[in-house]
Amino acid sequence: SDLANLAVSLHWSVLLHLGLAAFNLFVLARRLGVRPWGAALGGLLYAGGGFLGVHVEHLNQLQGLAWLPLVFLPPVSWQRLPGRPRDGGSEHKGGASEHKDESVGQKAYSYPSLADLPTLPPAISVLAFAFILLTGHTQTAFIAAIGLVVSTPPSVS
């Protein structure tokens, strides 16, 4: 029946957007310099935690919140994280590098910092914000806009 097909479609929409939310937060966390397992855990906690869980019955909020992490990708790449000096493109290009941690006597891994990653185009933020607007939940769009304004550094002329 048509009602059964509608229920299946809504369930697929929820699953798709929860997966999208997990992936988008994973990408943002990696961009912030979080290690892969930590970024994956962050994505799973974002998508499977209470914050998005309570919005499952509000599909437009869930859909908007799934795109929210992508809004912050370019502004994050414009900022410098404390404790991560720029070394002019070190050996960390493309993946983890292995070195010996003398204090513990174990192998430690260094992951690329923001200094090693190329700056992303602002179009990613604009596109993600447009998707949030298309979901029809203006509060999510407002939160994204305020967060974008706060996280974007002032332009220097």
C-alpha cells in the first residue's frame, strides 16, 4: 500500500541522514586534526547520540543537522590550531608517519595538521548552508549562520 511505502521511505531518509551526519562530522574532525579512530567515534556519537536521536521524529531538523558539520569545513581550514606550528609542509603529507616515542618506548603516529592540508573553497560552506535552508528548518539555518560568522576570521585588507 502507499502508506507502507511512505513509512519505508521515511525510514530510509532517517538512516541516510544519520549516515550523512556521521560522515560529515568524521570529515570535520579529521580536518581539525583528530586521529581517524577518534574522528570515527565522534561521527558515530554525533549520529547515534541523543542530540540527533531526539530529532529523528523531526525530519527537517535531522536533515539540516546532518549538513551542519560541512558548514564549518572552510572556516576551520582558515584557522590555526594551538600547538600545531606550521613547518612549511613537513613529512606528514598524505598519511600517518611512524616515529619512536622515547618517553614511553612505544611507536607513536603523527597525523597531518591543518598546516599540511590545502585550504578548502568557501563554496563547500555555501552549498552545505543551502542544503540546510532547503530542509526548511530556519532555526538550524540560524544556528549555522551564527556559527559561521563566529568561526570565520575577519578579512584583512
